[in-house]
Amino acid sequence: MSDISIPEGLSLRDPLQTKLGRSIITHSILLIDEIGFESFTFRKLAQRMGSNETSLYRYFENKHLLLLYLVVWYWNWVGYLIEYNTKNIDSPRRKLKIIIENFVDATKENPRVEFVNEKVLHRIIIAESSKAYHTKNVDEENKDGFFQSYKRLIQRVADVILEIDTDFPYPHSFASNLFEMANNQIYFAEHLPKLTDVHVTEDNFDEVVALLNFYIQRVLG
């Protein structure tokens, strides 16, 4: 996957078209993972890159839009993995199992995009992604089309759910809940373990996969 569907207006200048822009993506992922989004600033990013802060503002208006850019990238990546891994699968139940595996652990490296560390990006999604759309500006950003990638991802999963049960009344609610549950359960296991019954390690999310499949079985039979 070398092409990524990024909405117009999310960045002031396409960071994928220049060496500096790609460096912004690379180092922002690493720095947010290291210090957290609250402590992340363009000044700190510029210092880490050996660049100047003004040049970063030529690409992104603020750090919120940069985070949203990374989240949109991730939604695209998960959507690609699901499409690729299910394209020769006829059984909708098998498709849904593969989808859950990709929801929980979309850390496979993309060799054609060397400037994005998917494993580190996955950690950011777990810890920080809700901050990209649980905001006062979400309605305006939705009108601007910033969440189309997420909507396409959820629609793809909802379609599979309807393949399993054509009369299921809540396919989109169930699909989005599965995606959010995957991230939340990993986060809880790592930081608030009293809120979950699963255990995870950095490279093993099998219990989260099992939990989501149990949930699917209870809901869809």
C-alpha cells in the first residue's frame, strides 16, 4: 500500500511529497509514543528533527490535525489489511475472525512505506486516538470529510456482519463497537487492569482476540 486516502484540508501541504514532510510523520509518531500527546509540541518535534518550528507549521496548522492525520493513516492501513487478508475468503464468519485479528494487532510492517513505523503507530492509536475525534470540533471536521476512512472501514465490517445475519438490526453499531473495544481492552489491560479480564503483552493480544470472538458469538450466534 503506497497510496493513502488523506482528506483535503487535513494538512496545509502534503507531507508525503517532501523529505521534510515524511520526516515530520516519522518523528511525530516516535515522539508522541515517547512523551504522550499532551506533552507533544511542534517545538519539541522541531528540536528532535533538527529543524525549525516554523517549517512544521507549513504542513500542519496545529498538533491536533497532525494527530488526526496519523489516525486517518491508521484507519486506511487497517482497511487495507482487511481487504488484502479477506479477498479470497468466502465464509463471512471467517472474514469476521480475520477482521478482529487485524483490529487487535495491525502492527504488520509495510515495506513500501519506510517512514511509518506501524508497530509504534499502533501504540499511539491505543493510547491517543480518541483525542483526535472526541473534540468540540468533531461535527465541523466530519463535514470536511476527515472521518471518511473510518466510515469506510466500519461499513466494510458492517457488510460482513450482514452477510452473517441479513436481519441484524445494528451492523454499524456493532462494527464500530468491535473496533473501539479492541483498542480499549488493550489500553485497560496495560494501564487500568481492574477494568478488564484480559492480559496482554507488547507482542501478544490473543486474549483480546478471544474476547471479541466470544462477544461476536454471543451477539450473532
